Amino acid sequence: MVTAADPEETRTSVWLTARPAAPARRRSEAPSGLDRERITAATVRLLDAEGLGRFSMRRLAAELGVTAMSLYWYVDTKHDLLELALDRALGELALPAAPDPKPEALPESPPETGPEAGPAAWPGRLRVLACGYRKLLVAHPWVAPLTAAYPNIGPHARAFDAALQRLLDATGLAEARRTGAHLAVSYFLHGCGGAARRLPERDFRLALDVLIAGIGGVAGIGGVAGIGGVAGSAAKTA
């Protein structure tokens, strides 16, 4: 991919490159007490404390009490390390559990009713997921620029996308329209990233409600739970 910091440089994501294991002799020469997990965790802490602009391999090495060259036993480039840190931060998100693909039949149970039953259940879950993502962006301001600079295809990023897709599958949208809805939610969340600390939470929630109402309107749901008049207006104009 082409990064924002290096417009002329094309590189392959760390998630698409299998790093060969070092020979046994070289492994014995590696600094003791270091591993990729520890280095990535230290990167997240340093980015939180000092920001993306001040981050360097030399500064990270000083934080860990090792030489800068020691880090290259575990990662090939600074870009690789930033990708690893990005996905580690995304791992802090609490994701809704995947539904049981083969739920047990419970004929004695009454049919589901109420605001959490059927298609009306997805707005609340989507709202929780989106607000959790905003909190992540506030806690880690460097996440937003890195999602714009890197492909963001690590395991936690893919888990987030899968969770979002499951919620959209429950909206009642036609399959052909779910991709557009997925893009709309993703662009909304990433677009709010740079302003997450400046944008009042109430404004974020209002914008999110408008987005949810729009999805509900396209899906043909006359009113989306928890939104009130916004949902009705969106449904009429969809």
C-alpha cells in the first residue's frame, strides 16, 4: 500500500507477509526479555503518551531499555510495528457475540416480543458498537490517522468488520444494499476519528441516530427504536 507519510513508497502490509523464523544461532543472539507482543504493547503506550508525530524506533528502544537495532529482530520496519499497534488497540473493543449458527429449538418458550426482538434489536447493538469505537478513538488519538494510512486488515480489524456485518444482516436490508450500509457506517466512524476529542458526544450520538434512521428507512422499517421522530422522518424521505 501507499502510506500518507511516504507517498512514493509502496509496501506490503505486515499482515500479508510471513516473516521467516530466524535460525537457531540468531535466535540465541536476540535480546532476552523481548518479544513482538511486548514491543507492540510498549508502542501503544508510547503512542498514547507522546503521539504519532514523536514516535520513532529509537525512542521506543529507549523506553524498553534496548538498542534500536534490537527491535528489528522482531519487526522489519517501523510501519510494520505501527500496523501491529493499530490492531492491538482495536482489540480493546467489546464486540457483540456471533449468533449461534444452529440454535437449539425451545418449543416451550414463548415467541420473542418487545423492543429487542426481530429487526428492532439491531439499532441498539449498532449504537453500542459505534459508541465503543468512538471511545477507542478518544483514548487513542493516533488510531484515526493510522487507519487512513494502513490497510487495517489485522485480526481485530477483521473481527470488527464481521461484527458490523452481522448487525447489518439483521436490519432487513436487501443483500445488495448491505455493502453500501457497511461503507456508510465505516466512513462515518472513520470520518469522526480526527474530531473525536473535539466533537461533543451528544453531537456524535445525534449523527449516529440519523445514520441508523436512514438505514432503517431504506430497510422499510417505519420507526427505529430509540430514535423517535428522527426515524420517522428518515423513513418518509428514504
